[in-house]
Amino acid sequence: MSKGWQKKLFRFSDNDIRRLDLIVEQLGEKMEPHQTVKKPNRTLVLRAIIMLAAERDEEELLEFIKDALVYS
């Protein structure tokens, strides 16, 4: 992270929040049998998505970014 980084609130659209909440709900249902993992929340899911994106091929990630621009 850059030294000039400051925490700030990132704005999500209502659709973004609905999608995120749906992901959290679906993952929560799938994780219930696994007692060792705590139930996911928005922050945990967003961190996981960031980690997943870091592992992706740059070209594939660029395609997802282009798709995200369409849905923003």
C-alpha cells in the first residue's frame, strides 16, 4: 500500500449491495456445516474477492473490470 493511503468509504450502488448481500447469504448457507469457519459478512466476502482477484490472470481481470463498468 502506498504511504499516502487513507481509509475512506467506497460508494456502492444499491445493486452492488444487493449482489453482495446475496453472495453473503448464499455462502453463509453453504458454510453452515463447516463449524470451524465463521459465518461470512460483507467485509469478509469483499476481502476474499480481493484475494481472488489478486490470483487471477491480468487479462481475465481486465475483462471482469470491463464487465463491471457496464453494470455500475
